[in-house]
Amino acid sequence: MVRFLFISFLLVSAFSSCIEPIDFSPEEAVKILVVDGRITQGPGPYAITLSRTVAFGEGTESVTDASVTIYDQQGNQEPCLQTDPGIYEAAGEIVRGEVGGQYFIEILFEDGRAYRSEPEMMPPMVQADSAFSEIETRLFLSESGVQQEKKFIKTFIATPAYAEGQALHYRWSTDNTYAVHEIQCGPLHAPKMCFIREKPLPDKIPLFEGATSSSNQLSKYLVGTSLATPSYAFIFRYYTSVYQYAISPAAYDYWQKINQIANQGGSIFDAPPAEVRGNIFSTSDPSEVVLGYFEAAVTDTVHTYVGKANLAPQIITPLCQVNSSSNGDACCQCLVLGNSFTEQPSFWYE
């Protein structure tokens, strides 16, 4: 199950209420609990990430001393185990995500602090039809006034707007995967291929509300734009994976508010001027500010790819070339590249 890494924009600063601002100076260390989690259809694990804001502008710290439990509407409960600092996972052996089910979490601390999420109902089952990409060329002026071309990959999705007679609410995220092949670096060296997965930094979260559509089907909805760099990434296939989340109307409203506030500040990775309350609240202190959201989502993943032919007439050369000393470390041991791994993705030849 895909991790929601792009929600890290919630973890870079303390927010103030979208209605009532919190009064604090930038120097103060504001300790606010931030929750990011979801349950999805099918088997687990289901992950919940807990963090706490620290000094303004210094991001967050992982919360490692909590007890987290997930519940369903039938009263079943399943504890979450901490698998990494601040990441708690339920195996899905007792509480299992099902369409139409309602779920919430409880977070407890030894000092008596307690938190819950409002119950979330999982939307109808839906699957995306396909994803596809287009190359767009844009013209820019350099600092010296010279006109330059830059190529962008625009990723679209085709997916239903309604399911079981209900208007759907969507959120999407994307990441990109490409490959680098090592060169022969010695008689005992067996060159291997590394795959690099990178996540673009969007300026807004792609969202959609089915009730705004005049059709039952989305045929070409933009869900991501990435700069087509580095050029060597296109020697082989360059995949974009689109992660689709059908979410509740309440979750959609939450992400919509995040977008609106981020637009005031310029980027979802800037510190916005106000906080957005999610569905997490303190049961021990109702006045306490808590950030984040626990959602019940129906998920699906689709892939699309482009190659060097799509960037023609641009000449694409590999990172690693025989008889070249440039990028030597990476070309003999490609795992030194950031976000690299050697296990071929299951979708690589789709």
C-alpha cells in the first residue's frame, strides 16, 4: 500500500485555526499533535503516522510513545504496532477495511492524554480506467534574457465520476520511476540496474468532486505535472504511478481547505498562515488543537510511461557511458543514487 508521503506538508509547521488564529510568536516551540492515517479496502496493513510540531519553521518530530488502536462500527478493535519511529500499523487481522464500513482511531498516552477521530465511512468501490501522459514544452527566459525550452510531463487519469449512483470525491498523488544501468567497472563487477523513485512536489493537491461533473466519467483529468529531468531518466522507460483515493465528502472538504490556504501562501510546502482542523480531536482536553486526518478510502493505482522517443528531437544520453569517468561512483554502484533500489517494479513492462 502506498505511503502518503506528500502529506508531509502538514508536518512542516504549526498552523493556526482557519477561523480563530492561534497566537504565538515564531520563536515559540508549539507542540501540536499531527495525525496522518487511513484504512483502505482489502487486507492491511493500515498505517497511521504521528508527529508533533516543534519550533516554528523547523518541521516536526516523530511521536514514539503513543498507543494507537483502530475500531470499526461493530465494536471490533485492533492495536497498531510501531514499525518505524512515529509510524503505527494495524495488520488488518481483526479490523478489515470494507466498502460501507465505518472506522475511527484512538490514540492514548501514559500521561492520560487521549485523542479520537470522527468515524469515517468507506465510499463505494471504484477503479480507475487508465492513466496517460503528454509532453508539454514551455518557453522561459533565463537570467541573462535568453529564451530557453523546458519540457514537462503532464499526467492525466480516466476514471468514473459516479459509483452506485453516488457522486465520488477523489484525491490523487503521483510518483515517478526510472532506471539507471551500471557500466563494467572491473573484471569481477557484474553491472546491475537500479530503479529510482522520486516524488514531485506539487503546488496543490489534485482533487475532484463528482457532483461538479456533467458526465458519469472523467476522460482526461490532470493529476500531476513534472519537469522532464534529468534527461538520462528517459533512456529506458520513465513511469508515472498515479495513486487514486476515493474519499468521503468530509475528507474532500478537509483537503480542499488545505489547498485554499496553501494558495494564499504560494505552496503547500510553505508554512500557511492558518491551520485546518481535520477529524482528530482530544477527548481529554476539547480545547486542544490537533491537526491531521484519519480517512477511510478506496484506493487504486494505475501507471503510465514515456520514453526518449517522446522527448524527440532532444538527444538523450545515459548517465553511465563506457570509457567515461564522469559519475563514476554511481555508475559502478548505482545504489548511491538517492531513492534507488534494485528490485524491478511489478509494473515495469506493463
